Amino acid sequence: MTHADLESVYEALAEQLDAIGPDHRELYLAKLALLLAHEIADAGRARSLVAEAASNLEVSCQRS
């Protein structure tokens, strides 16, 4: 997949997330992840990608 292909996938994902709204985003992303894992047809690779997706996330914690 080319960089342009990845950009078009990212754009499609961003648009879909905006369209479904915040109430359904988690469910949508879980369904999408399972559909993509099914396409990969390699449980070990899918688990590796699940872990990789969590790396380098900048999560801010708000404290009261």
C-alpha cells in the first residue's frame, strides 16, 4: 500500500468516525478491528497489531 493509499484510508476512517458520532465510535472501531483481523486471517499478527496500535499514544490525564 502506498503512502497515498494510507492517506485515503485515514481520510475515509476519519470521515466515518465523524459521521457516526461519539456515541458509536468505540463499537465501530471494535467492529472494524475484528473485520480487518478476519481479513488478515492470522491471529498472532492481529494481536501484534493490536499491541502496536497502542504504542506511542499520547494520553493526557486530567487530575482534579
